[in-house]
Amino acid sequence: MWQKDILLLPEDLIAFAWSAPMRDLAAKLELSDVGLKKLLTRCGVASPPQGYWKKIRAGKRVPALPKALPRRPGESGRASVDARFAKVMTIAVPLASNGPFASALVPEDLDELHAQELKAIGKASVPHTLDRPHRGLVQILKQEQRRRDKNAEREWTFDEPKFDNPLGKRRLRIFNALFLALSKRGHDGGAYVRDREIHAGAAIGDTHVGLEIGIVGSHRTVRQQAYLRPAPDLPASTPLALRIDPGFDRKNTVSWQDSGDAKLESKIAEIAAAIIVAGEKKFRLSLREGEERAERERIEKEKQRQEWLIQLNQKRLQNLRTSGEMLRQAEDIRALVERVRRAIDDGSADIDPAVLEAWQRWALAEADRIDPVRSGQINFNAPQRAVALTKA
């Protein structure tokens, strides 16, 4: 069955990875040693070098355990691993929503973070061509090339290049410059095409941030496939605006746009730094949202528990009433048997002794069968504490 991953402190995962040979650790987790090593690599944890354990057994000097890297912007500061690790390691709780968030790479103040990232990015220009694209645009550019090749082979094709116009190329160049600037700081970005539009985003640590580049103001349009779209011959100088959309929902956005001689191309470093800050800010907000979600889940579980306790108590009360009624029936039968016996003894009734004996055995057996104490109908193992909690 699928199980949710768990969170571990990076330093705990490093200590585990270096505590025994990989094969022994993998056996504890019911994984292969290759699978465990891949998982550790994905979490950024280096395995002991070859020959490490032979040197340990020989009493030779070995490298010290590597230290966990400090948290970067947008990172959770935790390693997400297979739930099977819970058998051998302590689960870590997420960072608290009120911080502290600072690390050697992340100041507590977001304005300081922006200044730090802007300085580190330095000069960021927009290349005139896409000859050396960021990997996040490679797929789009390959698709565009395939369309060009088809057009060259045929006089007409339905699937022609979508961004072979001045404005389309400019948008791709701006995205490329932003992704390259982010990569300087260890972050990533990517884009894909849907409905003839570029959908882009940045990966800041473990946090994803949406990006959009659109035309500012009114502009000529053409109808393509029942949609009104910007005219393909719009000049590259058409005013554009770039928007950071942290939640991909057009809420809490930050934007820049062409203004006079200050084009978006001159603001790449500033925008890239702002994207990094947006990733860190979204991460911090997500902690609060996570806590609020966990509290809602706790309240809902407690509500369900209380409802279950009420139903349980109602069922037990009904069973108790049933037991009382069954006991009364059993006692009535025994009282009847006793009355018949007295009637025989005082001579007020004339019944064949053999018939009486058979009837008496049958009646008392029925009384015992109905009796909730003798039959075990009463459940003395019911959760008394649960019922007490319900009443409280």
C-alpha cells in the first residue's frame, strides 16, 4: 500500500547513512542497497566512500561525517523519505510557522534576502539569441524546431511554429535570462506550452512559483482556433509585463513592466532576486497553512471521535436495556417454575411427575439461555473510559 513520506532532519539522515555498511542499512528498511543509495543521493546525502568500512575495521583514519548543508531559500530544511525510515529513525516536525527561518544562506528579514540575492546574481543580461538555452526551455525550442522542419517540407501545415515572431522570441529570451540568473543561485525554472501560451514557473528550493509574461494594454488580435490571440506580427517593442504568481492563482502577485527606456531586459537581476524572495515567502506562508490544516484535521478527527463515542454509548445503553428485559424474562420463567412446583406440593395441581420434570428442565434451560449474565450477552469488556470521556 502507498504510504506518505516522512520528514527527517538532514543531519540525522547523514548520521544514519554513515552508521553501517549500505547493505546492512538497506536490509533494515527492506530496500536494496542500490535503491537506498539513490534515495540518499536524491536527498543530497553522500554515502561513505569505497573502502570506508574496511578502514574502520583496520583501525585506520577515515573522513569525518559530512555536515548538513544550511537551508537555502524556499527549502523545507527537512529530507522527505520513504515511510519505512520511521522504523529506524525519529520523524522530524516541520519548521514552526513563526520561525526562526535564518540559516547561513537565508537571513530572517526578506528585504535582506532580496539585497543578498541581488548582489550575488550580479549583472544579468538577456542574450540576443537562444543558441545556449536554459534546460527549462529546451523542450519548447525542440517543439518549435520540429514545426519549422515540417513547414519546410510542406507548403502548408496546421501545426506551424508558435513563437517565430518578434514578440514570441522576446518572451522566450526573457524567460531564458531569468532561468539562467536563478541557476546562478542554485535554483531552477521551466516552461511548457498549452493552448498556444507559455506557462512558466521557478523552483526555489522545495517551493514552486508561477511566472507570466503578458502584453500591456490594448493590441491587435487575430482569431485562431476560435480564440482571440495577439497578432503574430506585433513588434518586439510591444510593452510587456512580467508577473510573479506564487500560488499559480493570481493572488499576492508582484509585477514589472516596460516603461520608457527601462525594459524588462534591464531588470532581470532584480526580478530574479524577487522570485527567490517570493519562493522563501511562499514557503514560510505554507508552514502556517500546514499548521492550520493540521489543526482543522485534528478538530475534525476529535469531532468524529466524539460522535463515535456518543454512538457507542447509545449502543451500550440499548444493550443494557435489552439485558434488563432479558433478565426480567428469565426471572419470570424461574418464578413460574417455582410457582408450579409449589402448586404440585400443596396439592392444588395434579400433573404427571415425569411430564413436570421434563417441562421444568426445559423451562429452566430456556431461562438460563435468556439470562444475560449466564449467556454472556452482557459485554463487560466495553471501553468504560471512552464512555466516561463522552459524558465529560
